[in-house]
Amino acid sequence: MERQDDNELWDILGRVPESTLSPFFARDVLRKIRQEATRFERARNWLSLRRLIAASAVAIVVVGLAIATHHPVSRTTSANDLDVVAKVDPQDYDVVADLDELIAWDENTVWEEKPTL
């Protein structure tokens, strides 16, 4: 661009004072470069104790909610269960009755016995 092309621009540029650098500019730039954290230091700062505690707390809450909201499916009597009862042989009724008496006796006597440790 020549002076004749845009006189106003050249006039403005002529009035702007020249910028001067500080004599300590190079020293300041090198100090800034040295002070920048290395990749390892940035990772170590990112994994601070405060952040690890917060992340652990969030993980515990998420696992607790997952366990609390997971309900085991309740079993209801289905037609298949009734079919099994209907297929019992009549000779087995005596055995089932004896087992029922044995279970009832065992439930009652468990609390009467003195535990021996």
C-alpha cells in the first residue's frame, strides 16, 4: 500500500506512538513458560483429594440407588404350581403329613433347647 492510496490511514499510523518492549520482556516470557504445569502436574492437580472424595460419594450414591430401585420379582402362585400339587400321588399324602408334623415339632422345640456353645 502506498501513501497516495490512503492518506488518512497513513496519517493515523504516523500519530500512533511506537510500542517499546520492557528490557525484562524475555525474562518474563521464560519465567511464564517455566511456571506452566507439565502434563503430569496437571493430571496430579486434576486428581486432587477433594475431587476423588466427591467422585467416590457420587459413585456410592449411584450404586445405592441402583440397589434400592432393583426389586426382585415377587412370586405369585401360577398354574404350574397348582399342577405340581395335583400330580402328587395319593400314597405320598401320608409322607407329606408326617413331614408337616415334623416341621411343626422342630419349629417349636428349637426355642426350648438350651444352646451349648
